[in-house]
Amino acid sequence: ALTGHKNWEPQWPDSQPKAEYDVIIVGAGGHGLGAAYYLAKEHGITNVAVIDKGWLGGGNTGRNTTIIRSNYLYDESARLYDHALDLWDGLSQELNYNVMYSQRGVLMLAHNVHDVQSFKRHIHANRLNGVDNTWLTPQEAKEFCPPLDISASARFPVMGAALQRRAGTARHDAVAWGYARGASMRGVDIIQNCPVTAIRRGPDGRVTGVETARGFIGAKKVAVSAAGHTSVVMDSAGVRMPLESYPLQALVSEPVKPIFPCVVMSNTVHAYISQSDKGELVIGSGTDQYTSYSQRGGLPLIEHTVAAICEIFPIFNRMRMLRKWGGIVDVTPDRSAILGKTPVPGLYVNCGWGTGGFKATPGAAHMLAWTVAKDEPHAINAPFTLERFATGRLIDEAAAAAVAH
Ligand code: FAD
Ligand code: PYC
């Protein structure tokens, strides 16, 4: 059928770089494109370029398993992720682009006493912050997700589950495309296939622009939102980042009729699963155990994950898998993001979202735009500084990150 599709109007032009911009954003993932959109729409800053080394949305935005939730432990995180959830609510209308946001509920399975205690602690903390999260018995979990095996003889017995009903999934590509179109319509240049090779600073230390595969491009301000490559890009400006980059893998099955009504995460056995609107089971792993810039990852992780899924959902034992892939995630020591100013005047950074930044996309983008426009953080992202790794004021979300690191 695609052969008949000709002369479609592109949704955004493939821009050529100008000599100078007010703001350059390095990285055309959902976060970078969203920041450009909010800079233009909410702050009236339209002389902006978003530059990507590949195609827009081709990084982690287009590779993730799209789980959206806000059930983190600390007050700072609750504010940030719930801000994102509030923006997800109206995002399709905001962008006039269907991002297929589906609040089907995220169930986190408890398989041992430690899980039970940890999840109940999260539920109580979440309630104090007005974040919905409920404890379910094994029977209630099965009612919510019928394919779940809760038998006592199961290899990973289900001792209960934490359910965030407001949580769910969205269509990752649509998020990138919607923000790209919205930003482009407001005058933002989107420059693809153009690696940024260095950040340049003037004699006073202030940012002056970026070196790229297409030459130098001047900028008054530069925001780096380059996920797995942040430390490399920031290093060129003389800023050492507390980040490690790991492959994180996912895979999908052949498509089947609707069978799986929600999202299930089993942190203890390193697996999570949902069903896409195309019918594929979308399955993900913990990170590979070594640092790497490979966008593939190792097969043993996938085997481990699929084995765990088959134990928890024996109904899927004979499903065939279609394809697998990897992304590169940038992980901070406290598993929380860094979003704010840097020691370099005019240079801003948004990174360290690790295995969990898709859910934050609208919120992170909104906060990055605010910080760049006003040269100061919003109250919501103010705690997510680079300095916290020197002061020790960490936001330790290792448990809520939920994906094995
Ligand atoms: P990206 O989309 O990666 O964008 C960064 C962009 O920077 C890329 O397009 C890249 O090409 C570009 N770039 C890098 N270096 C340069 C350079 N030198 N010059 C120019 N451009 C450059 N999060 C969740 O919340 N829920 C999930 O279910 C979930 N599942 C995941 C599953 C997998 C397999 C992976 C890999 C990640 C998952 N994540 C999940 C994490 C989530 O995908 C990321 O945190 C989020 O998408 C980051 O968005 P971003 O826009 O910052 O990064
Ligand atoms: O952060 O919810 C998450 C997540 C799920 C899968 C990968 N990350």
C-alpha cells in the first residue's frame, strides 16, 4: 500500500544551519525537541536550532518501552514526575498530535519480603505527596492483570503488587514528531545528521557556539540534552559529568490480539511488559552490566528477561519474538536526573535520566526551556543540580528507578 503514497508534505523542513542562533539544543530526542517547543511557545524564543547527530527521535526516545509513571520516593522527584504526568494529560491536544497516551495502570510485582516492605514505603510516601499508588493482594493483582501466574508453586511467587492507576504508556515516535512539528511551526530549525563535535567557549569562559560536522555554529546559549553521550559532549566544554553510559535493551513479540491490559514491572527478576496498540508484547530488561556506547547490548540479558517473563506469564511460553534493540542510557550515582545550569556561563544540561526519562519528557522539556530562557532553574528542577554530587544532597531513587542497574 505504501507504493501509492507520494508527494506527502513533510511535517517539518530539514533545515540547514544558520551562522548563529540565540539557543542551540544538542540532541533531538523528546527532551531536546520539547524544550525547543516550550522555548518558542512559552518564552517567545524562536531563533533556536535543535541539532542531532542522527535522525530526530532515533536515540532513546525511539527505543524505549514507553512506561510512564510517577511513583518515585522523594518529594523532589514526586514534584518533577507528577508535573510531567500533568503535561502528559493534555499533550495530544497541546500538540494537536495524537501521542496515544494510555493510562492503563502500571503494576509493580513484589516477589519477596524486601519488595513488599519497599513498595509499601513507596506507597505511603507517594500518598503524602498526592501521587496515586495502591497496594494490591495477589488475587487483586490477578484480577487487574489476568495473564499473571499467582500460584504458590510459581518460581517467582507474587506476594502483592503496587498499582499506579494513573500511569501507563504513550507512543514514543509521536511524542518526538509532535514536538518537532510544533517547534518547527514556530520557527525552530531542526538539523539532522549533524554531529556536534565540541562546545566552544570564549576568552571569558562563556559559551560561544558548537563545532559540528558542518562547521562552527554560533550561539548565545547551548543546552546539552544528548542522553547516552552527554559526558562526551560536556567534556569538550571542560565539564566532567558524574555519569556512566550503559546499553539498555528491549524486544517485541509477534503481534497478537489484545491479551495484556496493563503494564507490569517485576524489578526483582529484571523484566517489564506491556502490549502495544499494534499487538506486539513490548518487553524490556535491566541494563547490561558493563559500560558501553554500543546501541545493541548482549544476548544473555535478553535470554534472562524472556525466561523471567515466561515464569511470571506461562501463557506467553510459545510466543515468538520479532526483534530486539538497545539504547545507551546515562546513569548518575543517585539515579536521578541532572537538569539545570552548569559552571560554564550560557551552558545548560539535561541528562542522567538513565533507564527512566521517557516518562519525564514533557516535564523535563518544560523545565529545561524555563531554565534556559530565564538563566535560572524553576522551583521544580532546582534540586536536580550538578552540584549535589559535590555537596552530597543526593536524591536517591535507585529503588524507584525500578530497572536493574
Ligand atoms: P534521546 O532520545 O536519546 O535523545 C538524545 C539525542 O542526542 C539522540 O537523538 C542522539 O542522537 C543525540 N546526540 C547524542 N550525541 C550527540 C552529538 N554529539 N551531536 C548531536 N546529537 C547528539 N524511560 C521511561 O520513562 N520508561 C520506559 O519504559 C523506558 N524504557 C526504556 C527502554 C530502553 C530499551 C531504553 C534504551 C531506554 C528506556 N527509557 C525509558 C529511558 C528513556 O528512553 C530515556 O531516558 C529518554 O528517552 C531520554 O530522552 P532524551 O530526549 O533525553 O534522549
Ligand atoms: O522507568 O518505568 C521506567 C522504565 C520501565 C522500563 C524502563 N524504564
